[in-house]
Amino acid sequence: MRRTARSLLRRPAAAAVAAAGLLGLLTAVPETAAPSASPVAATENTATVFYYTKTRNWSAYDLHYAPDGGSWTTVPGVRMEAACTDWVKRTVSLGSASGLAATFNNGSGTWDNNAGKNYALGTGDITVKDGIVAHSDPCADSGTGPSPSPTDTETHTASVYYSTTTVGWSTANIHYQPASGSWTAVPGVGMAAACTGWMKRSVDLGGATSMRAAFNNGNGVWDNNNGSDYTIRAGVSTVEDRVVTSGADDPCAAEPADTQAPTAPAKVKAEADGVSVVLTWDPSTDDRGVTKYQVTRTGGTEGTTVTDVSSTVHSDANLEERTAYTYTVKAVDAAGNVSAASAAATATTGEKPATPAAGKPLGTDPRKDPIYFVLTARFEDGDSSNNRGGSQHVKSGNAANDDPMFRGDFKGLVNKLDYIKGLGFSAIWITPVVLNRSDYDYHGYHGYDFYKVDGRLESAGASYQDLINAAHAKGMKIYQDVVYNHSSRWGAKGLFTPTVYGVRDDQWSWYYDERNEGFEYDGVSVEPKSGKSYYNGDLWSTAEPSGNTCLDWGKPTGKASPEGYKLYNCQWPSPTSGMFPKAYYHNCWLGNWEGEDSRSCWLHEDLADFDTESAPVQNYLIGAYDKYIDMGVDGFRIDTAVHIPRTTWNRRFLPAIQERVTSRFGAAAAKNFFVFGEVGAFVNDKWNRGSVNHSAQFFTWKERKEYAADDAAAALEMYDYEERLGTGSQPVSTNAFLDGNTYHTPDHSRFSGMNVIDMRMHMNFGDANNAYSNGKDSDDSYNDATYNVVYVDSHDYGPNKSSERYAGGTEAWAENMSLMWTFRGIPTLYYGSEIEFQAGKRIDCGPSCPLATTGRAYYGGHLAGTVEASDFGKVSSATGEVARTLAGPLVKHLQRLNEIRRAVPALQMGQYSTDGITGSMAYKRRYTDAASGTDSFALVTVTGAADYTGIPNGTYKDAVTGDTRVVSDGRLSVGAPGKGNLRVYVLDLGGKNAAPGRIGAPGPYLN
């Protein structure tokens, strides 16, 4: 989506230096003590499993397990024995197996089964602590070891404290070598929690006075001092941020033991949706910070389960039908103190959707489906009762036009599906559907509750699910616009929402609504005290809240508002005020759009930038978008994709999408679940100002090397590595290109899972020939450019980063469409372009001008009346204004282009080549699929004349005119059809691959 320009502060250089320092901190393997390559005699494998008890407090602990490839133990499993404080253990024989699946229970029906996934464990010493698996012995002697035998040699001890604050580990091992001694076996010996942010281990050095050491988290992530290891002397030492301090004071001596438990979670709410339950609650408070929550579920035949979660939202899926489930939540702090249980929340599931589930995605190749892009709130008003103008209704000028920002809705879209189908489109890209919250949020990009559909879009009988089902019933797909990069300025409900300073005095009482504890904002409901649907009484406080981190709370800034009102600190959310915790949000302004900070700072004041490398944020977003996958959407358009590191997409979000679609609908549906990202490269060159990390094609590829296991460190490593390699060392692909005249099976083995919007063609569409030339020039750098989404303009920009909707004229529009519908990629049209709606109008000016004067104007006036489509591109009847809309010249052009493209597989999914061809926009395309027996070969020229040489001999028929040519010498010449017109000569291969001849009736541009 488009961001309004503003003066942004550069991120302080110190932060960049700190980030650069972290690059060398975490590595995959220490250079020291590489595992021995000597052969080892085959022995029986064993695993000693340690389980953390402090946060469970069960009276007994059983391990229920199955060796890999073997059978499960009899329920409840085998009893575990006390190991040391807060730990129990059990050693099990695995035979030749190299691991085991495991769950834990209290012997009386309460289970920890890793949220239904079971734990996958290996061999050796393994710890399971609050859902985290690591490899170490937590009970290894943390003292000085056994007393040495009497000798003349003095013995020495090193007491090592290691800071985990920077690395964020919950477990740590020390791997060491006393001077002149041997290294411990990898991964070393376990360290014990000493106090908040510190782990400790005392090591017997014997006669040595120092040792070399490295640290790791037990799961393969190391801190080896950037490859140099650490030198640690006898006595007390601390290791913090790669600095060793010898003779240090005990960092835990001044800190009293943390014995205070967090407060119990409040406002726990459970809502059932079919056989799933979404549980939400307000964050708990703690004197030193809550680290996670423990959700206990009772009900159903599975009994009681306990699940550890990092956020304040838990999505519980695949439950039993018509069953009451009760949930309680406890908060856990870093010291393992557990709060009292929350009040119980109960939800009763409904019926499991029929198989196949309602809303099952259509699952066909996305390249077959041209896309029609609508701003739902501005398209068609089917239900005026959910219209809302918001706080800017009068100021914007919308009130004078009786044009509330939220006007269109799902009911209107359902009512006009036949209009879109009649144009010939079989996929609809809709703007985000999640509940928004800001002063001007009709577009959907200010997400507030990502788990809830915005009520201003829904109506009785026209829910989001109803829209999906209605579209599918007509053979049309729904692509949902989704945002992973940011929330609204008011945060994300269920993750974190900031509290601002406010006072209801004579100046500000109009703005700060009186608090109403019984009212919950949902965008559509009117709060009775204020009379507003945009009520804000839950967002502000005059009293400084507990745990406040905002600087100078409530103090005057010395400045005034435009009205002359006194302004206060903490009156408005800001990344640099301390209002947003670093565990969930970045705390800086973006300074360089092609710099690293573009992926880790705020884009704009009303877009609070998620720390997407944070596990709680990842869990929140994955859980939210799982909901919409389950509803059966056919794909995601990803907003602001460039502002999240590729490592995070490839490690977390893209695999999560694939896993969810696969688990719900199967591998075939997952293969064709279409994900396309907005990588905002608004330049005309192949690579975005030379920065590979900011270029669209970069996001279509998997990683080329292993990076640190920590996502934040990995992002920095990747950024630096790829920028140093530069544009000349990026991968290339032939997936979009023919081999002569032959289609070849594309190689998608290195595909990331994300396709992209073709920003380079978009930027150059001021002239079709220019867009075509630039598109060809970039195609070897995408994994597969035949999946590129191609458009002329959108809700953000016109060509060449114009702020206006395209106004090149009807003939130029016809030419652009002819190119898009026959060249590689998926043609996409922004709503209304079929009649040059709002041509030349400024696309967006926020609330500073009426929407009716912009490129986001309400379109419903052109849709009044009735319309019925008999097929794609074919309207059987239309009345009223919509009939006049459908009679326009570009509409007729568009309908026929869609008919032709739908009839020629080569135009949908084919590779292309220009070898042996002369002509400004001329190419050949072919698609071959042995499984279906499809073989489609076509010669295309747009506007100009073309000569084709070296083509297969045979009979060719033009899909536009029906002209038939017989080729016997591999040559075919085509005269110039004229601007906007084209020729599509299809090779007649007989049978199901026979050339169709003329498709549709001659029109204003195709004749």
C-alpha cells in the first residue's frame, strides 16, 4: 500500500553499529572442537530426557514416547524420576532409532503434547522446558566438582556468568578447554539459571589458570566470539555482549531472588468457530516481565492439555464437535514463577464443516485466472447499515458528498460478482478484511484485531465466508490482501496495544471519549455515551499506567496543536517514545528506503512496525492468517513484503502458509495457493538502485547459505552477505523461457514460495512497448516470471510512480491490455479501469480531500441495475446504469481478450521466446503438459508487424480474425494490426489441441 511522505528521523548510528556487531556473534558451528571423523562402533542409542517441573507443579511426571519407527508406550507411559531442583528425568533405550516422539503427563489425565504436535527428540541428554527443546544436562554439577586428589599442584576454579539478554536463549551450554587440556564433548555442559538474564557454571580447571570457551543454546546456535573463542581466567568472570570481565562482581549478588509471580491473566474470552476456538486475554503484569503463558484446556475425550504460548492469543483447532471446552490461563515469568489461574472461559464447538469443507479453495493453476482488484469499501454498497464515516467524515469533505469512507461491503461485492465475471475475470483481489482502527481506515491496512473480520464489511447473510462461498460457486477465486509488516498505530489487539496520555479538559473533551468498561470497539457498533463508532475511551489514561515506559508521561511538550491546544508527551503513539515494547515492535523511524532500516523501522506514524523476527509476533500473525486459510481463500497478496527480511519469509511465514493449506486441503491445493508480494521497487532499473535486498525478484528465491538460528541475527547476516555479493552474483532462471520452440519443465526447487507484483513493468507502463522491453530484461532474475502479477496502475501509484490514475487515453489502454493478456504473467486490473474511471485523478490524498475526487472514489453508481453472466466474459442480461457501463469500448475489448486467453493455454501458462522474431512487441509462447495431453503453441504480435522464422511447420489460425496460414518453411509474416489490436496465430495440432480459429466477435480494437 502507499505511504504518505513525512519527515522521518534517521536511526541513530549507534544502533546500526550494535546491529553490525551482532552479525558476528551467532554462528552455526564453533571453529574449535569439531566432531571427530573417526569411525565409531555401532551401539544402542539412548536418550536421557529431562523435563522442567517448576512451571507445571504436577505431583507426578510420566514420559509417553515412541522411538522413531517404533510403537508408543502404553498410556500414561513411564514414570520419570527426580533429577535435581525443578527437573525430572528418564533414560530410555531407542535401539537403532536416532530419536523419539514424546509427550508428558501427570499420570492423571493432564498432558503436555506440544500443542498437539508431540515433541520430536533426538539422542543423548535432552531438555524440554516450557515447550523448548535443547541438548544438555541441566543437573550437571554446578559447583566446583569433586575434590581433587592431594597433590602438590594447586587447583583452580572458574565461575562463569553468561548473559543471555542479547542472544535471547532460554538454555545455555559452555563448551570449554582448560589450558593444555582437552575440549569437552559438543555441546559442552549445561549452565544453570542464576538470575534474570544470566546463566552460571563453575568449572574445575585443575592446575590450569585459564580456559578457552564458547557458548551455545543446545540447538546448534553458537557464540564463539566471532570465531576467536573466549579466554576466561580462574575466579569470577562475566561474559556479556562478547566482553569478558575477569575478577567481576557476582552480577546476581545485588538482585534478590525473584519470588513474585505475575498477576493472573484477565478478561479471558473463548470464542468457538466450528470446531476451532480462539482464546484471547489481557496481558499479565510482573515486576520483572512475563515471558510466556500456560493455557490449560479441559473437555472432550482428550482430557486436560497444557500448552505454552508466547502471545496473548491462542488458536485451538481440530476440536471435537458440539463439545464444551473450558480454558484457564496462567502467566509465567523468567524465574519460572507461575501466576494463579485466570477465571475460566468456556466455549462450545459447533459442527465440523462437511467434507470438502465449505470454502475449500478452487486449487487450479493461478496463471489461468486474470485478477480484478477492488477496494471493497469503495466498490458497491449492498448494505447501508454498516456504512461508517469515522472521525474525518466532515473534515475530509466526504460528508458533503454523502460518501462515508466505509461504504462498499461484502454484500455489494456478492451482488456484483456477475459484473466481474461478465468482464471475464476469474479471481478477485480484495483489500485487507481484518478489523482496522485509525482515523481513516477504510482501505484495510491499519489492522487492529487480526483475528476478527471488520464489521463494516459484513452483513447478515453476507459475511466474509459467504463472499468466499459465493465466489467459488461461480468459479471465481478470492485473493485476500494481508499485512505482516505492521499494525495500526493503536497496536494489535491480543498482542500489544499502547495506552496514551489524555485529559478530558475544555480543550480535549471532544477528542477523548469517556471510558465505557462495558463497550468493546468493533468498528461498527456505536458507543452510547459518545455516540461514536470510532470511540477511543479504551485507549487513553490520565493516570500513568502500571509499567509505563513512555518518556515524560503527561508532561507538556511546549508545542500546540493546529487549534492552539496544549500538546502533551505520550499523547500519540510513536516508535521513539518508549510506548511500544521491543519484544513486539521496532522502535525507530525508517531513514533510508534502500537501507537495512527499511526492514526494521516504522514507515509512517500510523503504521506501527512489527518486530517480525520476534516469536510472539510470528505466532500472532501465523495464527491469525491460519483462520482465513481455513475459510478457503485462494491466495494472499502480501502488503509491504519488502519491509520484512527474506529469511523471515522463507523460515517462518511462507512455510506456515504452505503447512496450513496442506494440512487442511492437501498438497495440490497448497501448490496452487497463490502468494504474491508487494516489493515496492519504484524505479525503472532491473535492480532497485543496486540493492538486491530491496528488489522484487530477490524474494522469489530460497536462501543460498545457512544463517544464524536466531531470526534477527539471520536477517542481518543475509542482508550483509547478499549486498556484498551484489546484483551480478544473484541466481538466474530459464523457467519463463522456451528452449527454441520447445516448452521445458520448469525448475522450482529453489522457489521461495512467494511470487511478486511486476513492479518494473508497472513503472514503465506509460508506454506498452517500454513495459514489454523492461519486463523481458528482468525475467531471468525471477524464479519464474510466468507467475508475475502485472498491472498498469493500482490504489497506490500509476506508471513512473505517478500519483494519478493512468490517463494515457483509451487507445493506449487497449494496447496495454492487449500486451498484458498475451504476454507472460497474470493480468490484473484495478477497479473501474475498464471505463477509465477517475483517469488522471489523484489516487490518494488521505482525509485532506473528498474521496469522490480521488482514484479511490465510490464505483457503485456505475453498477446500478442488474447483471447476469452466462460465462466468463459473457453477459446474458443487464439493466440500468450497469448495462451502459458494460457497453463501453474497453469493456468489449477486455471481454474478448479474456475469451481468447481462456481458450489458448499458451497465453495463460506458456513460456516465451523472441528468438527468430522481428517486431516491437512480438513473441512466441508454448505450454506443454503430458499429464493432460495439452500442447499449445501461439505466435503473438501487439500493434506492430512481425516476422517469425524457425517456427514449427503446420497450419496456424488467428484467434482474432480467423485468418489461416499454412507454414512449410518455418516462416510466417504478419502485417501491423494497429494500435491496441493484436494477432494470435495458434498452431493447429489436432484433437484437443486444435487451433480454435476466431474467438468472439470483432470489437473496437480487436478486429
